[in-house]
Amino acid sequence: ISGQKGRNMEKTLILYEGKYGHSEKTAKILQESLPDARCLPASEAPERLDDVTNLLLVFGFLAYDTAQVLKPYLKAHQEELKDKFIGVVGVGLAKQALPAFLKIIQEPMGREADGSWFVMGGYRIEQLTPEDKELLEEFWGKRGVPLTYQLHFQEENVRCIAEEIRKKLEL
């Protein structure tokens, strides 16, 4: 991207997808911290990405339900994504799972992300869908741990990630 204006003159689009609110909350905190950023649920992603230079994908990862809207969108826009900065922010319960979920999102992009970050999410048992509850009971049960309330989201962590992204984008 040499010879072009710095990224601070360019637009950032934040697309988010998740089930329990932490991806949306993360995306909105990032939007507040990044100049010229707009934030949309993945289901409302624009048809074209002409005016976007930096794309941030924020998604909660939970087994097979990961990025169900984002994956086909990214696949359909592979050509447009080639020359954009793409950052991925995974929201979940285990940072060590992020590399596996990055593969899930990078395959439809047709390329690797330029940066990735992890945000600790969580869930309230009463908010889980029956399918998610069953999946998590099986997951925790294999580890000899009962399904319990998991809420670890911290806004300050997201603000630190936003600062890292600002530096990476030279904003």
C-alpha cells in the first residue's frame, strides 16, 4: 500500500456476529475507539466493500455455529478482500481455541487475516439455546466440570485491543 495515504484517512468497517451479546458489545467498543469506523451486524453487511479499507470481523465462536452469516459473505467477497486490511476478533471462552476458529473464518476469505485478537466472552445458562446447552454440557462433562454460569467479559480488555488495532492501522 506504499504511495497511498495513511490508513487514518481510510474507512474501517466492523462486522459482528454472535449469539449472546458479547460480539456486539465488543464491536461497538471498537467502533468508539477507531476513527471513521462503522459497525454493523453481519446480517446487514453492505453489498459492496468499495469504500472500506480496513475490515474487522468480530464473532463469537461456539462449535459449529461459528460465523454462519460471515462465512458465506466473505466467500462471496473474496476478490474485494484481497487488498484490504482484515482483522479478526474472536469472542469465546478459551484463547487457545482461537487458531482453530481463525481457520474457519480464513478459509472463506481465501487468505489469512492481517491480525487477530481474543476477547473473553461468556454466557448465562438461562440464555443458552437448548442446542447450545446440550453442546456445552457435553463439552464440560467430558472434562468432569458441571455446566455453570460463565461471564468473563471485560470492557477494559476490549479497549486495550482497540488500542492495539489503532496502532496497527496507524490511526
